Amino acid sequence: MMNIKSFLIAVFSLSCAISSFGQSNLLNAKSPSQIGIKTEAQKKSDNDKPLAYGYVHDRDILMSRTTWEIIDLAEKINFPLYFPIDTANVGPERRSLYDVLIKGIKKGKITEVYTDSYFNTKKSFKDIKASLSRIDTTDAGREQLNAGMKISPEYIVQQDLTSQDVTQYKIKGVWYFDKRQGELKYRLLGICPVTPDVYTMNSEDPDYIELFWVFFPDARETLFRATAFNEKNSSMPITFDQILNSRRFNSMIYREENVYGDRDIKDYIRDNAQSQLLESDRVKDKIRSFEQDMWNY
């Protein structure tokens, strides 16, 4: 009995140790420096591209509906999109979705960046950078300025937005029924991080802004190269492209395309959060019911 108990404890300890690393080549490494470095066999077996979307002809679409949704990062199921916010204690391959998007835009790997979800006006990294930081002076610095003196460097304060400040993501996508394959499908079109306005983030009631909208198909290659933590198997991290395309997150619809200029749910259901949530569920059910109704005779 004691031997079995000791064996189970050893297996549990080993599994905890493995999950704490969550890095490739952990079980094949002969030294700690080899952990996280893929072998040649792993590189050959890995897919080098995200799964391509199939071509969909307009005449094959029996029904389509564009929706806008909010992904709340305070929900546990959405944590893989938010963490890690502190990258000092994790491997270089683990980053939050926000960091991946920002670095992709900065390096020019993601170029289709816009100011809104209709993808009309492009936004450069220079434009985005202006919304990421604020430079201010303390009261002592203002006193120096009023006295006609040069402001001392220690009285100049710079505050930057980080991945920790991202509270939500907004996404835009199309639900459509493909009559050729006879099923309801979803195609993600855009994603947007929502952050507090850097100029009001220290106030009691900060304003929240849409930082930028990324046209998702342009970012797929970058998101496929970046991985998030997989709670079910830490030795097989999941890419952000897989998470978003397979809808492994929880969200709430806040707008659907409509004859009223694509108005938000909150614009026609005011000051009642519960009714707004019920309306979001009604829109979801309406879309899902279309597929079910197709097979009812």
C-alpha cells in the first residue's frame, strides 16, 4: 500500500513539475539550456502555416449575419488571452495576446490596422504609440515651470499602457450558413483590444477606448506563431489563431448588423444590464436556430 501511495505521489509531483514548465523539448532535454528549444524532428512535424480558409462563393451562402462581441478578460475561460502580464518569469515563447499584436504591428508583420471595425481608415504604429503613453509633470515640476525654471527630470512622470491594462477584446465576425456543406459556420474578421484612456486611467471613472482594430486574416500568421497556455496539456500549447478560430472563449454580442445603422444593443435597451444580456442571448439563439430549422420538416 505504501509503495502504491509513494508511486502516486511521485507521478503527481512529476506532472506538476511538467505543468510548471509547459515548454517544448522538456522531456528530451539533457541540460536546462535545451528546454524550450525544438528538436529537428519537432520542427519537421510542426505545421508551418495556419490552416487555410476554404473558398466560399457568395451564391453558396444561404444566410449570413455580422455580429460584434465583447470578450471580458475577467472571466476565467478567457485567461489564456490575458496572461501572462508579467513576462519576467516565463519563457520567451509565452506572451499575452496584446503583446503579440503590438509587437506584430511594431515589426511590420501586421499591417492591416484600422481605427474602427469597418476598416475604413488605416492606423499606423505611430498613431497607436501616441495612445500608449502619457508624459506629465508633478506639482513640484509645475511650480518650477511657473517660476520660469527648467523642470527637473525627476518631476517628469511617464505612464505607459501595458497588457495588464487590457480589460476586454472586441471582435467582429460573420455567421453564415454554407448550403454546399449544409452547416452553420463562423468567420472572424477583426479584433480590437479595449483599454482605459491613458489620460483618465488614474481617475475613479476612467474612459475606455478601442485602441485599434486588426483585420484578422492579416494577423493569422503572427498569431499562429504565438502560443497560449493549455490547461489540459501544458506540453502542447495552443496558438492564438487556434483559440480564436475555434472560439475557445466566452463572449457577449453587443451589436448585430441591422437596418438602424448597426446600432448597439445598449442604444435600444437602456440602463438595464440584465435585459441587454438577454437580448444578446436572443441574437445568439436566432442565429443558431437557423441551422436547426433547416433540418426540420
